[in-house]
Amino acid sequence: MKSARERFKIAGNAPMTAAKAAGLRKIPEVTKLVSLLSTLIVALAILIYVYFYGKKSRKSKAKLKKAVEFGLAEEPTTLHPKIDPAVCIGSSACVKACPQHDVLGLISGRGSLINASHCVGHGACAAACPVGAITLVFGNEKRGVDIPYVTTDFETNVKGVFIAGELGGMGLVRNAITQGRQAVEYISCFLKEKQRKPDGTYDVLIVGAGPAGIGASLAAMKAGLKFVTIEQGGVGGTILNYPRHKIVMTQPMDVPLHGKIKFKETTKEALLELFLGIIDGSGLKINTNEKMTALEENGGTFKVTTSKGEYLSKTVVLAIGRRGTPRKLGVPGEELSKVSYSLLDPEQHKACNIVVVGGGDSAVEAAMALSSCGNKVTLSYRGDALSRIKPGNRERLDKALAARQLTLHLKSNLKEIKAKEVQIDLDGKLSAIPNDFVYIFAGGELPNDFLRGIGVRVEKKFGTR
Ligand SMILES: Cc1cc2nc3c(=O)[nH]c(=O)nc-3n(C[C@H](O)[C@H](O)[C@H](O)COP(=O)(O)OP(=O)(O)OC[C@H]3O[C@@H](n4cnc5c(N)ncnc54)[C@H](O)[C@@H]3O)c2cc1C
């Protein structure tokens, strides 16, 4: 009798059926096919990745080239990202996080600033970077930027003078509101310590009613301080100068006497309406159309001179932003409502007679934008050449002049603005030109000169924090 082991062996060695043998032969072929297919899929995935990655990189390079051509590639002097290529892994998280169009892109697998001049220092890129390759900096190695020295409580080296908002180098609506509020909260504690006494002097004088000035004023009201806010223009600051319907990206913020604002995206108009509503609702009074012209310290109190009078205050919050005050020409008729110092929306004018005054990029860009909207534009500049403009603007202007899309008057001076015409001195001869609107781009008084004048220490930052 055969043992169980032998019986099993015999059964195990029994000849296979033809079908079973064929099936077994197929197994290595199927395995080969599967491995070939997987190799093909992986190769295809790599090819697709390389194609799209290369396409993205080429696109970004082309955008960067264009930005360089138009002089838009140089980093802004305000807060902007600096990307360390040795740390960047090319995740493109920064590109996706940036709320501004085409500021960042991927070039050769690394995040790059491709349209630096459009960066508003939102900082979303730095927060989104998974490997911490981005630092937010001021200025760059070649071009430094003046940033006033302030303590963590926003006080300058001139005791009692505080700086909040973009003037301190930190852009963005939320940051400005927060800094204005924090500066005044500190002042209110500091005045309590010094035992506030009721006298004719203000506790705090706030200059500027952009987001920082609004935050500071509402905080002063909440703290029960004796304060006054002056603003050279209208309430809203830089927001007033955003293009019509601009999408404003922001982050949740705490507004004194109102509470938390939670939205992350809104429009220029909705944001202004919200701020004006909060101001009205709180009963806050802001002295608009009143410009600070001088600030002097006198025995621990500040005398602030404005276009309308003088104030004495124990402390001053400068929330005046970085854009300064546009320079006026000082000609008759400049006060007419048809005269502006910035162009918000060229498309608001159609088939109008417009004079643009100035010889820099802002004037040239405004003149070309207005003429492309079907207006009859005269660009007037007192110099004998437009020597300061970017090469891209020069090229576009030359083309527009050759196509007679606008008129350029060099060595000309605007002498008088009337309701329906302007008087221009053209190389010594006075001419009347029909006119509906005047745009003046004659530079401005920059706040840093003012700061140095009152003794505030201003430091130059070269691509550093
Ligand atoms: C085109 C553009 C788009 C932007 N988009 C965004 C965005 O989407 N999201 C975002 O968060 N930020 C954005 N920003 C940035 C943001 O607008 C600013 O960071 C913010 O307005 C700074 O607030 P501020 O109060 O410090 O200064 P400002 O808003 O500049 O206000 C300063 C105020 O001070 C007044 N002033 C100046 N000098 C004097 C004087 N001598 N006397 C009296 N008053 C004076 C000015 O008239 C002005 O009203 C953008 C900026 C620009 C230019």
C-alpha cells in the first residue's frame, strides 16, 4: 500500500491537461504585458508632466520678458516676497495663493517674481509656501527703500510720535487697520500711566484717514481719548484711488467699535461703503480736506500746523501712507472738479478733450490709456524731452505719436484751466485748447523727507526685513 506522501507525489506529478498547460504559459506573458503597460503609463505621465511643466515655465518666462521690457519687473520698494531657489521645491503653492494676477510664476521649477510691480505685499505667498522658501522684504540689493524706525508699539525715536500703516513699510488694509488700533491702544495705556489731565490739549492727533487712520480714530473713540483726525483728501486713503470695481483681497480683521470683519474678498466700493457706514454709525468725525503742513515739539507737547489751523496734542499718530501729496501746479482754475492727480479708470471718458500734464511714466501711461479709449489727448510737458520714461513706454508712445493718436507738446506750460478750455504756453506762445478734463502728474512731496525733517530716524532697507 502506498503512503499518503507517495500518493500525493503521484497526484502532484500527474500529467497536465493541454488547457491547463496553455494557461500556465500565458501567466508570464500577462505579467510582461502588465509591466509593459505600467511602464508606458508612467512614461506617459512623466511626458505629460514635463510638457505642462515646460509649458508653464515657458509661459512664465515670456511674461517675465514682457515685464522686463515694460520696466515692470523690478521689485517694489514696499513689502514683497524674496524666494530662496535653494529651498523652493516648485510646489507652485505661492503662485496659487497670490491674489494679484501674474505676480508669481514657476520658472525652471522654481517660484519666481515675474511681474513684481503688481505685488501689493499681501504676503499670502509666504504663508502658503510649504517649505518656508519665501521671506517678505523691503527694497532690493540695488534699490533701497526708506523705512522709518518704530518700536513694537509703533513709536518712533521721537517720543510721542507714532507711525501706523503703510508708512511704516507694512502694506495691506488689514495690517494698517490693526496697526492704527494697536498704536492708539498703547497710547491710551501710556497716557493713563502718565495720568491724563483735562486741559486744552488733545491726547492724540491722528493724521490721515486711510485704513490706519480709521483704525486709530475708532480705537481713540473707544478708549475715550480726546482726539482729532485730519485728512488732506477724503476718507478711505489709497482705497479711494483703486480702479473702479477692483477686487480687494483681505483677511479677517478687528475693527474697533464694530467687531470682526470676516470676509476675505470684496470690492473697492463695498469696502468703502462698509468703512463709511462704521464711521457714521459710531459718530466719528474726520476733518477732511485739511492737510498737516508742519509738526513741532514743544516741551513734551506737539504743535501740528494744518492748512486750516493749529492744534496742540500730547501724541501724534502719523497714518499718512507712502504715496505723499501730489504736487500742484498752482495755476488759476486748478481747483475745478475736472482736474485730477490720478487716473482711476480711463474708460470713464469717451470722446472728450483731455490734457495730461507731466513727463514721467504715470503721465505717459495715462495719456496713452485715455487716447486708446477714444479721447482727444494732449500731453503737455515743460521739459524738452521725455528722458525719464521706461523703454516700453517710449516705444508705445512713439508708435501712438506716429499714428497721430495723441499730441505731445514739449517745452509747454499749462497757464490756466477754464470750464471748457485750457491756456497753454507753447514755447513762448499762448494757445487756447478745448478741454473737458485735466490730469496732472507732477510728482509729489514724499513723506520720508517730512519724517527726517521732524527728526524721525529713517533706515534704508536693501532687500531685508
Ligand atoms: C492699486 C492698489 C491695490 C491694492 N490692493 C490691495 C488689496 O487688494 N488688499 C489689501 O489689503 N491692500 C491692497 N493695497 C494696499 C492698501 O491699499 C494699503 O496698504 C493701505 O491703504 C494702507 O493704508 P494706510 O492707512 O497706511 O495708508 P493710505 O491708505 O495711503 O492712507 C493715507 C492717508 O493719509 C493722507 N495724508 C497723507 N499725507 C497727509 C497730510 N500731510 N495731511 C493729512 N492727510 C495726509 C492721505 O491723503 C491718505 O488718505 C493696494 C494698494 C494699491 C495702490
